[in-house]
Amino acid sequence: MIAKLTGKLDETGNDWAVIDVAGVGYLVHCSAKTLTALGETGADCTVFTDLQVSENDMRLLGFAEAGERDWFRLLTQVQGVGSKVALAILSALSTDELRDACAAGDAASVSRANGVGPKLAGRIVNELAEKAGAMPGSGTAGAARISPVGGASADAVSALQNLGFKCAVAAQAVARAQEELGEGAGEGDLIRVALKKAAG
């Protein structure tokens, strides 16, 4: 699977861009925020990608940040959310705003996206509420920031989940532990302090 492209921005449209990588042009479908982040035509750029294959279509989706791609994959797991709807949501909301909305059960914010009605927005926040705590974003609505994603903090969250803690509880406990210990804290120390936070 194509996971990332680095090249020059060759052309853009309303919801797509062509990235020239060593003379090969890749058509990637993007959110409005990603298109803005890519800059001007001719500029060097990098996009994180997700390849979607169906019976009659093969589509490459591009994202300015890996965290946005993570949210896209999570959104498309919800029934009724295809790639177009997921991109519309990511165009309307930043990953911070989306994380906060899911953590707070704020369906109204999600329904701001084109093609997302109140019923679908409600399903999205209900299904993703517990997962929101471990996703990228600042999390001002009760979901604390986990940074760096994929580092010791993410491993610590996974360890707490394996011990039976819900995702949001584990994420908040690890974030509080990281605040106490500092950004360079190791996984073992994070788990030890987070267990006290989660149980407290």
C-alpha cells in the first residue's frame, strides 16, 4: 500500500491534488484543510495517504498530517461514512475540533460538515466517543493530548487498555502522567504513574 508521497504539487482542484513524484503524477483526494496546507503549485510537499479499493474504483486519499489520516480511517469505520463524507468532516473540522466533539458527544459540531445530517452525526460521536481520547488533537473537552502519537505514551495507553481500562480513561491517565513526568518519560514510568491516576 502507498503510505506517503513526497514530491511537487503539480495541480489542484476542489477536492483533489496531483503530486508529481519523480515524473509520475499521483491523483490524491484531499480535505480542504490538506489542500490549503500543501501550498502553491510547484511547491515541494508531502502527503500521508490511504488507498481505498472497491469493485469499480481505486482511490488514493491524501492528508497533510498522519493524524488526519488516522481520523479518516476511524471515521470510515462508522456505518454510513464513506470517503467523501469523511473528507467533508475533515474539511469542516480540525482534528482537535473533531476529537473534542466526539469526546463531548457534540453531534451538532459534526453535522456542520456537508452531507452529514443529525442522525449520522449522532452515530459518529456515539461510536467514536471512547476512541477519541487516544486520537491526535488537543482535546479540550475532557480528552487529554497524547504526544507523540506512536511513542511511549501511545504504548502506555495500549498497556492500560490491555489491563481493562477504557480507551478514554487510559488516554487521560497517560496524558496526566506525561504532564507530571515530562515529555521524555519512558513507557514503564508512564504506565506506573498512569495506573495510579486511572485508579484514583
